[in-house]
Amino acid sequence: MEKDMQEVLRKAEVLIEALPYIQKFNRKIIVVKYGGSAMSNEELQKNVIKDVTLLKLVGFKPIIVHGGGKEISRWVGKVGKEAKFINGLRVTDEETMEIAEMVLGKVNKSLVTMVQELGVNAVGVSGKDGGLLTVEKKYSDGQDIGFVGEITDVNPKVLYDMLEKDFLPIVAPIGLDEHFQTYNINADDAACAIAKAVGADKLVFLTDIEGLYKDINDKSSFISRLTASEADELIQGGFIGGGMLPKLGNCTSAVRNGVNRVHILDGRILHCLLLEIFTNQGIGTAIIRDEDKDNMTEHQSLQS
């Protein structure tokens, strides 16, 4: 009986710890970029969606921007094509673009279904809907990589309308250029552009790593928080490489363009979103504005 009571009290303490954060973020927009391994594992997928749904139910206004790279590669392989990448970007010919749009549409509606199953109304859109994402052709170091788009404009009206009517928007990263040609968009780029356009309080990247390390081979070099300028120094110093390089560039761009905080979390950890936002410790890396560095404690800077 005593053990049961301790367990009940522990649960109550967790709720009390979360209360100030729930109050602080009530009615604030949070953009969650969702992809990678957390998306390919069904149990993790359901838990991420549960977390986002809970954020909605306690007063946040979440927007999910999802990828689908691994699933696109799987379907490209099914039709006998080989996935090609240049500098980490998928080379997207006409046939691959067609596959990508179909796969992202399928992923989009499966996420909508999961949210609906939890009793929250969700709407799935792509960047084509309502002129949400306008793009131009993207080149990678001067190389033609096909139908890959660089975002030139975001029209957030469709998202504002959904949030106002209490829907949870789920966005697939597909856009149109000025000639109404369809382009695939890097999901990190789409999440960053949308977060800036809607003035999100938080932008969260669910990734396949725990967060940022100054030295990826030294676990003691984990960085729980850093400013945009400190992130730039890491990039210029050559400490950041691979797929994290453009991601960190997106993070610094976001905090310099109106997003209050950017969080990099390991999407493979159960309930990582809730642990980062509603607990005193947090578990990932937070990128903050330069001006917030000196007037915040470690705990505040991670969570504010």
C-alpha cells in the first residue's frame, strides 16, 4: 500500500513540476519537425504523436512538419531505381518526384489518422495548399539536383486558420514554384521557414542523435544549451559535420528570425518532447538567442 502511495505521489510531483511550463506556453505555437528513425518505428511514431497531442490538449498550438526520406527511398527501390544524393540532398528526377509526393501524402494521412484516434482533430496539408510554400529550384554547389525546392515565400494564413479553429495542422514538405511546378523540399528547411513565418515560440527537431556534442566521440562534451553565436562558432570551427551542419544552420536562422527557442532532441527516446518541455532538467540541446544568455539560469534557458 505504501509503495502504491509513493507511486501516486511521484506522479503528482511530475504534474506539479509541469504546471509552470503549461501556464507559460498556453496558446503558444510550437513547430515539431518529425522524421528519421522515430518515424520508421511504429511504437515510437505513436508515442511522438501522443506527446504532440498532449501538448495540444494542455494549451499549446502545435504544427507538425514531417519528412519521409527513408520511406521515399524504399519506394524508389521498389520501382527499380536507386536513390541518389548530392551533399545530403536527394536527386529528384520527374519519376522520383512523383513517388515522393505519393509517399509523403501517405505518411501525412497516417499521422492525421493517429492524431484523430487520440480524439484531437488534425488536418493534413502539403506546401501546395493555400500557397503555403512557394519555392524556386535549388542547386547544390552549382549542381542540378532536379525537382528540389528552395523556399522563397511562406503564406501561413492556412495554418493560422486551422489553429484558430482548433485543428492540429500536419504539413508535408512539397511546394510549387511560380510556374506551378511541384518540388520536393527538405523537411528541416520547411519546418524552419514555417516556424519563422508563424512566429513560433519553439521549433523542435526530432533527430537520430541525443543533441549536440562539441566532439561527437566524447560523450562528456554534450552541449545542453548554446546561443546562436556559439552555434556559428562551432560550425566555423569545423566541429559540426554531416547532416547536422544544415540543421544547425536552420536553428540559428530561426532564433535570429523571431523563434524564441530551438530544441534538438533524440526522437528515439520515449516522450522526449514532454521531458524537454515540461521537466526542470530537459534532455536535449536548446539553441537560444544571444541576448538571453546572461539573464537566465541554466534551467530557465533550457525551458523558456
